[in-house]
Amino acid sequence: AGYILIRTLGSGSFGEVWLGRNRKDWKQYAMKRVSMVERSEDEREAALRESEVLRDLKHPNLVGYKEAFEQFGYLYIIMNYCDGGDLFTRLKGQSGRPLEEPVLVEWFVQIAMAIQYLHNHNIIHRNLTTRNIFLTLRYRLLKVGDIGLPAVVDGTRSMAEKQKAMGMPCYMSPESLAGRRHSNESDVWALGCCLYEMASLKHAFPFYDKDINNLALKIVKGKMGPLYNSYSRDLVDLIKDMLQIEPDQRPTVRTILRTKFIKKHVSKFLEESIRE
């Protein structure tokens, strides 16, 4: 094989994620490993085809794709390794100290721009959580990962849909819990959950004691916890808009990025990036 497996980094929506080293360039990569043993030949070919979609995705806020291959009953998807860890761990490191609003919004804008890029390419992320948003040490960039095997919205049933990988329970939208097809609006809900988590350092809908029924009830009734008083009304309203129960009442990511509140922060971030 062209890679050496070093250690596990965690598990994603479709399998394990390993830290690996390429034998040729000796660089480290994140390697998603998905078991194909029980898959048919058609499903294995579909998985390889869908992973190849990642090759054409080029955005500074998406984890970069290198290649995909099948070996010894596993599909390997090789992605760039982000050395700053994931956002979930970074938020835990705050130890209850709220993030400053400019920092929080700067991070949110980068995540939102990555999701808008996917939506513009007819790709639904399906599994957006703070555990698959990554930081880089050298720059102030955040990168969205774990797109995995994207369900390309073309009216066909993909392998991703068959597996019904709906993500972590506390990020699931009301319509996903009801068994409806995942959509752009479901991604917006997950994005709202991530923003809430960044603002409160807690899940919007905590998942205690594996009580999925209690969690589902909280989600469908929109019963989220309180936020810190230090944040602006604009930020609080944005979170509430993204966590609307009815999907068609949530703003699109494009609309979110065009609001006066967000545009002000986007301009500031771009100006500072150019200066650096």
C-alpha cells in the first residue's frame, strides 16, 4: 500500500478515520476507511464514483481531497490532515469561557461559506457537526470535513441515501427525525446547531442517557437552552432563524451570508486576510 496507518483519529458517518503517512511524499493525511465487505459490486463501484466527486471540490474552507481506492475489502478516502484538531475539542477547551462574538462569527462565516459551496454544487453535507469542522494551526482557517460519500442531488438513490447516514442525533433536524429525505434545509438546521454550540459551549439539544425519544421531543418542539447575554440580538436571532421547526421557514445559506450583520463580518475578515 502507498500509506502507513499511524493511529485512529475517530469515527465518521461511514467508518473509521485514521492518520496515515504517504510513502512517497512522507506527508500526513487523514484516511477515511469504510468496510466494503458486505457491499455488492455495484455498491462498491458507486462508492468509488461518489468519492471521486470530492476531487472537483476546491474551496479554502473544505478539507482537501487527494484520492480514493479500494484495498483488502476497505474503501480508503484520503484527505488533507488538519493539524489544529476539531472544533468540538476547541470549544471544550474554553472551559465555560464564552468566545468573543467577532471570533465566533468569523468561524461561523467560514463554515457557512463551505456549506454554500457544497449546495451550489448540488451536494448535501448530511453530517455537519463540530466534530467534523477542523482548525489549522498556521492560519485562521476552519475547514469542513467528513463529507464522505456525498449524496449528489440528481434524483437518483445513492449509496449514501441507502445507508441513511443522518449524522449525530443532537444535530438531526425535525424532518430527518421524521424519516424525510435530508435536504439543504437540514444542513441549515445542523449549521444552526453548530452556531448555537459555539455561542453557548453546549449542544442546542443535549443527548443524555441515550434517550432518543426525549431528544426527539425536544427537537420537534424547538426546546433549546439559553445563550450567554453578552451576544448581540442579531446573533441570537440568526440562531433562532436557522432552528425553525419548518424547513421552508429557515433561511438558505446564501441568504444568511447576505444579511447586513454577516456581510459586515465577512468584509472585515476578508480585509484582515488580505493584510496578512
